[in-house]
Amino acid sequence: MAYCIAVRWTISPGHEDEVLELARSMVAPSNAEPGCQTYILHVDPAAPDALFLYEQYDDEAAFQAHCDSPHFTSTVAARIFPLLTDRRLEIYETA
């Protein structure tokens, strides 16, 4: 069974390029984490202020390790979150 995360971010006006660049910088280090099966960033072609992330981990502990990682805390928590008007996170498990 996999622990799956679906995230949608809405970016504050004027910060779309900055957030996209920061979000792209998260892909390689996140995919290299032990327990991360996939970390995929998507852009919404109809809404330049929206990003979607699909993440899949071995288990909840691997996801928590991702959230505690230096690249997450220094990039996502410290730099991306303040530039968002909305963020949604949904958690699923494979059936």
C-alpha cells in the first residue's frame, strides 16, 4: 500500500514565476528521499496561479520525513507557503 498526497496551491498574484521556480527546485531532492516513490509537479495550463503536486510515499512516516527535510522546511515552508492564497492537501492510500 502507498501513502498518496494530492496538493493544490493557489499562488498570490505576481508571484507565479517565483513559486514555480521554487517548486521545481523541490522535485529532484524530494524524489531522492528514502520512502518517496514519486513526487510530480503539475501546472494548470488554464490557471497560471495554480500548481498541483502528486506525491506517493511508502508510508506516513516517509511523508513526515519529507515534511521535516531541510529542503522542505527551507523552501516550501519558509518561502513558498507565504506566497500562497490557498493550499489544499488530501491524503489517500492505494486500494
